[in-house]
Amino acid sequence: MSANTQIVESFWLARPSTTVAPDLLGCTLVRQFPDGETIRGMIVETEAYAPGDPACHAYRQRTPRNEAMFGAAGISYVYLIYGMYHCFNVVTDAEGVASAVLIRALQLDAPPKGFAAIPEKKLLRLAAGPGKLCKVLEIDRTLSGFPLGADQPLRLEHRSEDFQQAVEEGTINFVQTTRIGITKGIDLSWRWYLGNCTAVSQL
């Protein structure tokens, strides 16, 4: 499908995370490195976290760890789990409202440096999980709290016209289900992913 390099505007993200999360499917996350290397991946799986949600990091109180969640829509929120895996989120809703979308999986456009020799089957799943995609894109907490706009290390681009048309025609379908890897708020159907996509994370 033809690419769309139009940057996702902050006002487009200034909506509830449960609205933004499915709308981010088909958008592209771009990682720009200082040496000029660029990694592009289509978002194929998301989860929403919002106020009043017991699984949300900001459910109890505002802390240095979750401070970015209270920022303006369109900034990054990166946190560390199990002391080794980073997770990348897009902050949504109004400033002061702790709301974000976890990007769970990407379908990479091409193999990054250092991965060119891996089999195609493994390439398809190289970013199939929040920790895996952060490892491949070298995303860590130093990238938390930054705007996801043009000329930034991380940016978001809108869906291509071809992708949007396929969604409207029903040839691409979204699946909505409960979130995974959490112990609270497990009854909320706030996870979305592309149906029949091999790059989606596994349970």
C-alpha cells in the first residue's frame, strides 16, 4: 500500500484513548536515528489506558514515573517493566488527563540494520510485542515525554489512503478484545488489532 507521510497532529490525538487506539491501527511509527537510519513500522496492535482504569499507571496518583501521561496529547510515554523491557505509549486526551495508548506491535516496512540476514518469517514478527518493538527501534525512557512530530526521533504518520479504503471496504478488519498481560481491568475490551496479521503479538 502507498505510504502517507502526513504527520499525525496533536489535536487528532487529543481524544479519549479508547477512541484513538483503534484509529492508530494502520498508522506508521517512524524511528529516526542520528546517523540517518530510519525504521518504519505500521501499527497493527494497540491497547487503551484511561482515567478510572485500574490497569492504568496513573490510577492511584501522579508520580515521576507516570508524569508524561498527564502531558499534552501527542507526546511519548515510555516505561520499563520487569526491569528489562521498555513499552512505548502515545499520550492522548486533554492535558492533565492521564490517558495513553500502548503500541503493542508493528509490521516493519524493511529489516533494520543488523537484522537484514534474518529469515522473512522472523522479520514479520520482529516487532510483534511491546518489548520487542522497543528493542528493535531502540526506544527507552530517554525518549519519554517528547513530541511525536516532524524532525523528532519518533514520529507518527497517518494511514495511507489505500489502507483506509481497504478498511471501509471491509477487506481489512479490526478485532476488539480484552487487554493482555495485566491483572486488573481484565474485563475491559480495550485492545484492538488487525485481523489475520502475522505481526500481532501472541497471547
